[in-house]
Amino acid sequence: GAEFVAASAEFTFVSATPRVARLEPATVAIGHEARVRVFGRHLARAQFCRFGDVVVRAREHEADSVECAFGAAACARDAKAAVEVSLNGDDFSADRVPLACEPAPVVDAVAPPLGATSGGGVVTVVGAHFRAGPALACRFGAHASASARWLNGSAIACVAPAAPAPGAVTLAASNNGLHFSSEDARYAYHAPERVHGLAPSHVAAGAAGVSLDLRGANSVA
């Protein structure tokens, strides 16, 4: 205890331990990269993230958040584990905020299967593994749906967005707004229907069984 080496090493004391408050997203589809944004306190110096037994380097630091990318192998099965952060890779937070790995939604059918390019129609999407939550979404081709409403685990309702031109697009669903179903369900856009006139234009009050001939464009049978 009397002789010391001349070499030195830096040791930093910190007054605040990183804390985890929430994750975005809070769920990841099985087989997809588990990339999450961790929000909390004192995260500017956090250097490591842990999800279950997987430890990775933290990145993209901000004062109240940090990104953790655990890779697809970390979400290989239906499971849930806490995401914790650490300054040194040994002493991790203990806030127990969970990240869930869940099956991705499956889309089997849509009704109705077509709508006008002006959008706004409600489409019922039937399939499996739908989960209620604020990030529930539908995607019509390259356009995200304006809204999605959970009905049950096998059905959701989506509002079709407007489309730039008629044609068929792929309709996909997501529980977290990031990982969408891979099935090739199709939704067809058509030009808005227009009525230019009808005949006869007048009928007697109380008349029944009168046939009307509608004249217009872009009629869909």
C-alpha cells in the first residue's frame, strides 16, 4: 500500500441516474428490427441499452431520449421484456418499462374492396392479430390512412385516404405504425361517380314503382 503506479485513469461521478419513462414504439412485430426511442430523464450520458439479455450501444442522444436498436433477432418470438439504460454497461436502470414483441397483423379481406379517389369511405379490414392502441393504422399503397379504429382482434375500420388517380393499391395494417402486414390485400380506387341528370325529372305525389334513369359518369356496378 505504499507504492503506486504513475499511470492514471479518469473516473467520472454522476449525480443523476438515467431513468426510463416510456418507449416509442411500445410494441415491435416479430421478425422486424427492434428499434425504439427511449424517453425519460438524464439520458444524455446513457451509453448502453438492454432488452432482456441483449445489450447494445445507445445512439442519437438527446437530453430526454436516446435510440436503442436491438436488431431483428431480439424479437424472434412472442414475448415481453423491460428496456433499461446504463451509463457503464453494468449498472442499469430498474424502471421495468416493457417492450412487447407481438405477431404482425394479418389482412385477409377488405370490405368494400373499392372506393372513390376522393377518399373518406370507411373500409372494414378483416384478418388477425389486431391490437387496440393509438398507433393502429392502415396503409393504402403509399398513403397512410387518416384514421383506424379497433373493432376486435380480427377486424378494424379504416378511413380511406384520397388517391391521386384510379387504380388498385395494396392495403396493409400495423399495430405500431411502423411494421405493416405483408399480405397482398387489394383496394381499388375509381373516379368519383357523377350524376348529370335523371328521367323522368318529375313524378306525381304518392306514385309508387316509378323507374328512374340516372345519367352520369364513372358509375360503379
